[in-house]
Amino acid sequence: MGGVQFPHLTKIAKELWQWSETRNIMIFASYNTSADNSVADAESQRVHPDIEWSYAFQKIVHHFGYPEVDIFASRSNCKCSVVTSDSD
């Protein structure tokens, strides 16, 4: 079990594995070809901009603190209670 690209997912997988072991639940993974699983395959390869920006936003907040005003957001993607943009 491993994955260096997404260590947080590796941690979750390990916790799930340990949780299931203590309850005598057997977990196994199986391979499905892309042809047999086209919808999930397409979704797994799609990069969602909100996910990428959320990670960057958390790093900024950790370094500078939480902002009071969000000047670049729309109402649908704002991170603060005060939004000055009207792009929505």
C-alpha cells in the first residue's frame, strides 16, 4: 500500500485497512479496464480547478492568516464572508 503523489490519500487508505482488520473485514482491489469503466476513468483523470485552488488557498492561509475580504471571488466560489467582485 503506498502512493507518494497523494500522501493524505495513503493515510486514509491505511486507516481504512486497519479499521477493517480490527473488524475481520476483508478488503480487496480489482482492476477494471478503461473501456469497462469509462465514466469513472474519465472523472479520475479530470483536474478540477477548485481542488487545486483549495490546496493553494490553505497554504496561503497557513502562511499569512485568514483574509477578511475576497476581491477575486464570485458568490459561488468565495472563501470569505466579504466579496467585492461581481463576476457572478
